[in-house]
Amino acid sequence: MEKTIRSIFEIDKQANVIINKANEEKLRLKQEYEAKADMMEQEIMADNNVRIKELRAKIDSELEDELKKLKEKCEMQQKQLEEAYATNHEAIADRIFQDIIKL
């Protein structure tokens, strides 16, 4: 009987050792996975920041091009209006004068 009780205690002791090792391994794996997850998150954030900078640069470039085109178009229209005025300002003034006289 004493031998059986000793065997049970020995088995219990070994079971506790196994459980402790399993808990230690579980903790180690948890820390390892958390570290890997943190690294992946940092890599993803870094990649996203690079992509965001690239997209911002592309958008800024496109906006600059569009602004340049709009300025050129406005300058061309202004030039056309100035030329039309230079060419027709007397006729325009006469037409305005005639319209005023008719009132």
C-alpha cells in the first residue's frame, strides 16, 4: 500500500513538472507570437507610410499639373479677351452708347 501511495505521489510530482513545463512553454510561445505580431504590425505600418507618401506625392504632382493647365487656359482666355477688346473696343463702345441712347 505504501508503495502504491509513493507511486501516486511520484506520478503526481511528474504530472506537476509536466504541467509547469507546459505552462512555461505556453508563456514562451505567447511572448514569441506577440513579438512576431508586433514586428508584423510595425512592418505593415512602415509599408503603409511609404505608400501614403508615394500617393501624396503622386496627387501633389497631378494637382500641380492640373493647376498649371488651368493657369495656362486662363492666361490664354485673358489674352484672347484683351485682343478682342483691342480689336473691337470702338465698336463695343459705340454699341454701348447706342444702347444707352435707345433707353
